[in-house]
Amino acid sequence: MYVYVRSEPGLWTVGFYGPTGDWNSESDHSSVDAAARRVAYLNGSNASILTELNACREVCADLRRQLARYQSEALQSVLAERQRQDEKWGEQNHDPFTYLVILIEEVGEFAQDALQYRFGKDSGLPGAGSAEENQQHQRDRMKEESIHVAAVALAIVECLDRDKWQWPVIPQ
């Protein structure tokens, strides 16, 4: 049975292992796809398997692009919030306990919105909105609070990277 191996960076060698385990080269290829096609041909495979493999690769690539787009949108929201925080308060170099309190406060706001969404409590909308409008408003609030949580967590990482924070002096 023919197989291919990456024999060096950018080079795939097609060949087979003999009965004693010795390697027998058949051909070299500059891409893994070319090596795979040659192995399929030498092993008597039909082209439809390669066609299906390529179709699967295209679907995977499309899914990776979609995931990157959603991740990019989320990260852009978090980075915009970090910029807003820096514009409002300037560079912050809190000690870990102070940052923990800030982070927990943001997590608490997210938890409150999640509870209101789950159990249908007051949405905070002025006037009487429809149930769908109230739920959409709660989803928007949860998203906003989750962005705040992520932005504060990022601020903590930035602060630790700057290494400018100090423990507060506690009076004796």
C-alpha cells in the first residue's frame, strides 16, 4: 500500500514500506494534495473520493471563516469597550483584589440581566413593550454586560503586563 510522508518542509514523498520495513520512494510532491492524489491513484482509488475530500475541505474552510468573523466581531466589541474605559478613566493599575471586585461587579450585572431574561422580570424598558421587545432588550443587555466582563478581564491582563500596580498600604 502506498502512503505519503512529509520528508522535509514543503516536500511530500510517496512510497511504500517493504516487508522488512524499509522505505521505497516512488515520487516527490510539493503539496500534500498532489501527494494524496498520487497515493489514491497508485492504490487504485477512484477520483470521487478525492472530490468528496476537497468538498469537505471547502466546507471546513468556510466554517473557519464564519467562526473568525463572529470572533472578530466579538473581539472588536471588547476592544472598543476597553478604549472607552481608557478614555473615561485613563490607564488603570489596580492591585489584583481591586480588579477582582470590579470584575465581580460586572459579572453580577450580567447575572442580574440573565436572571431577568430567564424568569421574565422587569426588563427596564420604559413603557409597556411587547414580550418579544422585552426579551430582545434583555439579550442586548446581557451582551453588553458580557462585553464589560471581557473588557475588565482584558484590562487585568494589560495591567499585569505593565507590572505597575502595587498593593495598597494598610495603616497599622
